[in-house]
Amino acid sequence: MKILLVGSGGREHAIAWKISQSPLLSELYIAPGNGGTANIGENIPIEDNDIDGLVSFAKKETIDLVIVGPEAPLSEGLVDQLNSSNILSFGPTQKAAQLESSKSFAKSLMMDNEVPTARYEISHNKDSASESIKRFSFPVVIKADGLAAGKGVYICQTLEESEDALNEIFTQNKFGESGNTVVIEEFLVGKEISVFAFTDGDKVAPLVTACDYKRIGDNDQGPNTGGMGAYTPTPIWNKHLESEIQTKVVDKVIQVMKKSYGGYVGVLFVGIIVTDKGPKVLEFNCRLGDPETQVILPLLKSDLLDLVYKCSKGELNPEEVMWSDEACVTVVLTSGGYPNNYDVGYDILGTDTITDESILFHAGTKQSSDGTLLTNGGRVLSVSTVAQSVWEAREASYRNIAGVTFEKKYHRTDIGRDVESQTQQKTQDTDK
């Protein structure tokens, strides 16, 4: 099969790495790709938001399947254009992708269909939002309605902080059109997990989970990022919780999409917070997460290309999808200054020091004309390790990142460190 993979991040490198193991693969193109994907397939100089360019390339090369990695081309209707050209694709349509591209749409859908989530109000201007906030207790959550690269969420402890957030969104126009509407939510207390479901629009593969670290600094300090690391499995995950999320959230949403929005094909990513009143949805994403992909795909025992192809054809057999019961941890290396201002173009050295126990995934990298590997983004690399426990995987990942160097390299030091206490608590709860 000739495959076009759309995207340029660590998620796309992990997808490319996994599908390259499939005997079904004949040719792999990545648009635009990065310095790591260049070693797996052929990078194509077409940006992921160039919908016409991507469709034209797929036609010209008679691509058998287009796999869409990031959210932006989904929200801009790439899958719709591919469908119109009779090109098979893996990812939801523009209408279905509103689950991610519009938080107000997602909230309304959840409320209309009794999907558990936080109490909320929607506001379209600063004055209205300020009035809404008065009806909530602090802390309060403020979310830009549209896509914001994982950075459009504010957790405000005081009225002053909430006003600062509204100024950034409405007055400074920090998120452009994505901030024309905001969602005000009650703050929920609990453990956050990421839940992923592969679906063909009707059937759903067994759920898989991970935990990511969104803030830039250790102990979850500082601003939100696209993600600084992740691990799986999550200590709180069990059959009861899986069944509850499957029934009350995933199956319900997929069927609503089938009935009212033309169906949903691809990966449904559910951000869940497990509260003392049960699991509640924080948000939906319409694709694999980054960096969660870098920990779940190394544990997929099944053929990823076969899986996404069958989903795209409406022929998913959930019983064929198998996951390892091992653990995996990934640690993200970033450019100094990320997620704010940072410089790129620095030489990356030491990638050859990564041992066979770990996997190096590229994100913000590129190869110069002479083959030198350079930094080319905020999140530069991630190192993933599979082991028998999160702690073993964590130790190996940190061991391996030590040899990789570039100017102003930064990473968190606490990825996976909180797992031991969670595991102990889970054991205590089980004993009761």
C-alpha cells in the first residue's frame, strides 16, 4: 500500500515508525515530515494545512490511504476533500472534527446526550464572560473555543487572574478567531487520564490510556505546553472504569456522530478526569495525542497500518486489536524558552548514543543540505522506553536523553515520578 501521512511532529514520527513495520506497506510519504521521518519514508514539502496541495499529491501518486495526524487539517476539511476525490482516509470529517475544533459544540453535544462533564457557560465577548465567571466559584476554568495548540486553557485562582485571561483572549486576541468564543467551566478535582479509541464509525477497538504532563516545569509549574512527557499504563485504570467510560462516553458519542453528523472514523481522544463522582469529560480531541502516541504505539502488538485501513473501510474487528501489558515512558526535549519565544537552527548531537532499549522520536527537527540534524521547533525530540514497569521505563528514558545535546536543551525531570504513590494508593484501595 502507498501511504501519505500528514504532519510533522513526534506523533507523526511515531506513526511512521509503527506503520513501517507492516508488511502491507510499499511506499510511505510524509507531508511535510521532519528530520526523523526522512529516515523512514520520503518527506514531501507540502504543509499540513495545504489542503489542495495534499489532495493533488494523493491523486498524482495514486495514494491508497491518507493518514491525518494533526488537528488543523481535520478542522479545515481535508478528509472531506479526500472523500470527494474517492481517496481513502483515516480521520474524521470537518463536521465530526467539531468535537475538537469547537469546545462549545462538544459541550452542547455532551449536555444533550447526558455525557458526564463539568458545568459550563458559553460567552462571546469579554463583558459576558466576566458576568459568567461571577456564577462560578474559584478556581475557575476558561477555555478558548477553537484550536489553540493545547495552550488555550486557563485555570484561574482569583478574579484578577480570570480578568487577565479574558484580556489575553479578547483584548490581545492571543488565539485569533479561536478566541472569539470562550467556555467557562467549573474546576473539577481528580486524576486526569487520556483515553484513546480507534473506531470505524460504528465499532470501537479496546480502549488504551496514558497520562501526559502539560506544563513546562517540574511539579506542574508554569504555562501549558503541547506536552512534556507521558506514560502508560495509568495506575487508576481498571475494568470497571474502562466499562464506564466505554458505555457513558465513547460508545454514546460514536453513535451520536453516526446518527446526526455523518459518522466518525479515526481516533477519538477523550480527556477524562476521574472524580469522586465518577469519570467526566474534560475535552475531546479528534486524533492521537502528542506525546501520548509515543507511549501507546510502542505497546501496540497489532499491525497499525492494518488497523487504520480497516477502520477507514468500515471493517474494524475489535478482537484483532491487541495491546501489550508492559509500560512505556516518553520524555520530551524542548528548545529553551518554549512554549514562549525560542530559537531554532542549533546542531543536534548524540542521537547515536540512544541504546536499543529506547526509541528516539523526532518532532521539531530538520536535516540541512549536508545532512546535519538541526532544531526546528519548540518540542524537538522525545525518548520512549518500553519496560516491565513505569519506573524501569522512566529510568531508561532519562539515561538515554543524557547523551543527546543541543544549545539550550530543556526537559522536565519528573516524568513518571508520581506513579509510585498512585500505585501504592491503588493497592491500598484494593485491599479495603
